[in-house]
Amino acid sequence: MGTFLIYSKKSGMSPFDLQYHPPPMNVLGIETSCDETGVAVYSTERGLIADALHSQVDLHAMYGGVVPEIASRDHIRCLLPLITQVLGEAGIDKPDAIAYTAGPGLVGALMVGSGMANGLGLAWGCPVIPVHHMEGHLLAPMLEDDPPQYPFLALLVSGGHTMLIAVHGLGDYDVLGTTLDDAAGEAFDKTAKLLDLGYPGGPALAALAQDGDDAAFALPRPMLHRPGLDFSFSGLKTAVMLEVRKTRENGTFAACRADIAASFQRAAVDTLVGRALQAAARQELERIVVAGGVGANKLLRKEVADRFAGQVYYPRLAYCTDNGAMIAVAGALRLADAHEAAEIRAQARWSLATLSPPGT
Ligand code: KG4
Ligand code: ZN
């Protein structure tokens, strides 16, 4: 039921402008894969028109990490009020489609978003779109004024994933490299714990590193000189652990904490950037997208921009970590996959490599 733009001599349009214009759609995005409840409305005509986020950081902080049961219960508590809030901000009674994170993530947390999306879809008679969480991260730069063109290399770095992906088009992904052990975010979080920093560790470690000397400790840059494009962070983590133990034993730990944080951050960033540059060169890609929670790291953003000769794109800081806006925009780009609300889909594990272009 779209509108057709008809070629008219008066308007001066060329016959090549004759194209089908689908009606504008408002897509509600729901993110509940881990410890953030994110909800947003993306209009295919006007872009992002409403966005809200509830972080559970305070709830999990005393446990030093995410407690899945607490995460699910808090999503249940917050999700509907957030949906009511963003629909109000968007000035609409109901959306035209609902996109929700169907995986990967904590299965109980995913089921809250999936159940809500399908329930509302049935009640409102609007279709639902299951979205892959990492594709959401990958597409977050599409929310910016100057989005990347395909093809590009994506460096996806979050709490659960570290991946290098050749993105040929929407849903056309080649996973070039991944981590053999810890994810980049996990390495930041575990190192932060060793340094007595709270959860989540990444931002706290980055803040402490600002006061440190990044050359004070010689830490390894794992895998950088090995063939292939995979990552490994366990060697770096062990090296940090040994330095922490040594400084605790000789009584210099407190004085050295910032130096250890800075040296770790420099080693992790060198590894991520080094591998990304190798991948871009091998694939002859001229654009790099950095996304996912660790993509909020300022040193990483700066180093990729300084060392890569091509164009670098990142989402703004708020859209690096989990949010509803990236799910809403991914849903808008995947409208061809919208289906009747029926099935509550929640996959703890889901490989990005299995995705295909929308409508296929
Ligand atoms: O993408 P995200 O919000 O959740 C997952 O999908 O995992 O990423 C969270 C991860 C955490 O490990 C967190 O410590 C890390 O991103 N992170 C950072 C920074 N901000 C968040 N790591 C380093 N520097 C930061 N500024
Ligand atoms: Zn994420």
C-alpha cells in the first residue's frame, strides 16, 4: 500500500527517479539481552524519534557481575513502563512493527523482550522482527548523520564477543576472526577486578588508566605476530595477574595500579587495532566500523582513527554499549523479515555468520 512517485515533466524528475516509496514506518526496538533494558522508536522517514535506557549496573554491582535471574526480573519490571514512555515521546499510540533482540544473550533476559514483543504484536496486530544482538551493534553507526557505505570491516568488541567481520552488505557477513578465549570486554572486566575496580570494569579501568604510564609494564600483544586474524586475551590477562601479584608482594600495588591499568589498556588496544588493520589490508577494505561496548573506549577510537588510512566510523558513545536504538534501526533495515507475532524466540547462542540478507 505504498505510494508511487509518478514521473512528471513538470517536476523535472527523470524517469530514473521513478521508484516505489513504501509508506513511512515506525519501528519499536526492544533490547533485553543482558543488563540493560533499551527501548526506542525508529521512523523510516525521520530516523530515531524516541529512545530510553534503564541500566541495571547498580543491581549487579554488589555481586561483581551480571546475575541472570536478577537481570530477567528487572527487565520484567522496567520494560513496559519504558515502552509506554517512548511511545509517548514519539507521539504514537502503537508502532507499525516491533523489533526485538532474539539472541545471543542470557536466555531468561531475552525471553522477557521476546515475550513482550510477541504479546504486543498480537494485541496491536503488528508484525515482529527478531534481531541478532551483534547485528544491532554492527548497524549502530547507521544512526549517525554520516553512516558508512558497504563494504566495510567491522571490529565488534563487546563483553561477550570480539570479532572482525567483512560486511559486504546487510546480512552478508564473513567472520574473519574471533577470540579463542576471553572477549575484549571480558578482558577489561577481569583486569579491572584484579585492580580492585568495580563492575562494570571497562569504563572504570579506562578512567584509572588516564593517570597511569602505559609503558610502565611490558605486557604482551597476544597473537599479533601469528598468522590468521583471531584474538586471544588469556596470555595478557595472566601477565597482568603476575604483575599484580608481584606488586602486592613488594608493597607497590597501590602506587602501580594506574600504571598497570594504562599498560593493559595500551596492550589490548594495540592488539585490537593491529588485527583490524591486518584484516582491512587483506580484504582491501577502505572503511572500518568500530562497535560494541569496548568501542566506547576513547584510546581505541583514537588509535583506529590515527593508524588507519581509510575512513573510520563509530556509533556515538551511548550507542556503543547496549541500547534499544540499534535494535530499532536494525529492525527498520530488516522490515522484509517481519512476520506475524507468534513465536517467542530467544537463542542464547546464535552465530552471526548464519545470517542472510533481509527477505531471503
Ligand atoms: O556491548 P556491551 O554493552 O554488552 C555486550 O553485548 O556484551 O559491552 C559491554 C562491555 C563490558 O565488558 C564493558 O566493560 C565494556 O563493554 N566497556 C568498555 C568501555 N565501556 C564499556 N571497555 C573499555 N573501555 C570502555 N570505555
Ligand atoms: Zn552488546
